[in-house]
Amino acid sequence: MKILNDYKVVLVLPNGDRFNITEFVQSLSWDESQEQIAQRANIDIINGKLGGANIKQKIKLGTRMLIQYREDNKWVEIMRGIVWAFDDRRDASAKSISLTLYNNLKYLQQTEEEFLFPKGSKTISICKKINARCGIKNSYQYKNKTKHNKKVFRGVHPSEALLSTLNFAKKMGDDKEKNNYVVYGSKGKCVIDDVGYNKKVYVFRPEHVTSVNNHVSMEGLVTRVVVRSQKNDKKRSSFVTKISGKTEYGIIKKIVYQSGDTKEKQAKKSAQKVLDDSGRLDRSITLNTMDVPEIRKGYKIRVVKVGMLTGYYRVVSVTHNADNREMTLEIKKL
């Protein structure tokens, strides 16, 4: 089944030649997940003739492809993809090629680097240098302007250094909830922006949604943190302090060990950090709805009376399916 006319896939050869291969595309989907910063696409293509040769002869690992959608009679870019994986297969009816594409932020996730940033470095400067190491331009729109202590990253993926820097900046913000950030790729750049950066806010009502799932779990929950001090000259650790969180769900304890003479004030601060990170229930809301190709991770949307859901939400992951013009959104309340 060929994809609908509202989507287009363009093959870009190393010499700059471009071929519209949409007529050969049998299946197309793309997604952005909470776990990784790179955008991914999966494409199934019939191995037909193109420019006097089979498509398979023109597509290699590292080949560039564009995915676009039609809006108001104009073609809008969804993704600049790089062929990262290639499966050549044959079934009873035809030969086909299955491709996995990522945008260039995949390089941040796969390579390893070493970084040293002096005390006083600003978030924007650190992010720019991390991206530059992989030859990626930085577009920093995030309102957070935190300055950092000395930072050393050794043998890490640049994406890990980037997210570690941004997580610290987020925690140092005056209003933690309004300092949520999102990292995504757009037109070859690494964009760092505030959650809810979109100006056009899409509204979803019951008639737009085919299903909704509201998942709540205690998986990973910590309800009490105990801090103990371990001195080098003693075999046993000593109790320093404890703080409790949502103990109505039972006692799920996390022990934090600190060396030397740990002060109670500092111990409580460390314990509270654990509760801030792990003291909440794991909640996820999933909507299956009509496809809106523009919607990306970090978008703000409005939901109106869909089950028990009403209000503004942020998109934490999204999967678009061009085959049936549907998408799956994982969202969280703003």
C-alpha cells in the first residue's frame, strides 16, 4: 500500500542530485522518543527502477533523505534523515528495502568525546561547544541562563554531556516546572528550547481521538531516603538523617552513603534531591489520534474532555504513521 499524497520522500545523492521516490514507498513512519534526542524514521521501499538503475544501487549507508508533508499547497520539511540501517529482502511478490533513518543528532548519541568546561561557563556556551565537536550547529532558544561549576566529562557520548548540563540548569532555575527544556533536530541544527515552544496550539477533542490510555505505576518510586556516613577507619556506617515522601504507598527506601563527617543540613539536601528525582509516581498518558505531521516532542497541546483529560499537556514522545494518517502521543500535564 503506497503512502498518501500528503507526504513526500526525497533521495539526496552525494553529488546533490535529488529524486522524488514517494511512488516507491510502501510504508513510512517517524518518531521522537523521550529516551533519545535523535529523530528516527522507518521506510519500506520497493526496489524499482530510478534513473536507469535500481533504487538499491543508489541508497547506501549514510545516504541523505528528506521527508516532507504538504501544508496549504506547500511542502514542509519533517526530517533530514541519514540512512543508518539497511535491510534488503525478498518476499513472494517483490523485492523491497527497509531503511532506518536518523537525523544528525544521532552522532551525538553514538560517538564518544571528552570535555572540560571552566567554572562560570554559561549553559549556552557549553551546549554550543558540545555540538560543535560533532560538526553540528547549535540553536539555543532555552530561556535558562545558568552559570556552571567546573565540568569534566570523560569518555561520554556528547548527548550525555548535553543533557547533564541542561538538567543542572533546569534544577537551578527559579521555577522548575517552567524551566523544562526540549532538544530536537531541525534543518541540520540541534535546537534547545523551552517546552511548549510552538505558537500554534492544536486542540484535541473526543472526535479526534481513537483511544486513550492513562497509566500509573509505582515502578521506580522512592518514598524514604536514608543518608549514612562511611568513615575510612570504621567498618560500619553511621546514621545521619532521613526524609520521607509519599509513604502512603508503603516504605520504599533508598540509602545514600556519604564519606567523611557529613553535616545533617547537607545530608538532607542530598536526600531531597533523590526524592525530587524518584519520589513521584510514574505516570504516562497515551493518545491515539489523527495525524498532525507538524507535532513534535516538546509541543504544547490542549485536550478537551477526552475521557477524564482536560487542559494543557506537553508531548514527551510522538510516533507518526503516514500509512494510516494516525499518530500516537505520550503526553504529560503542564
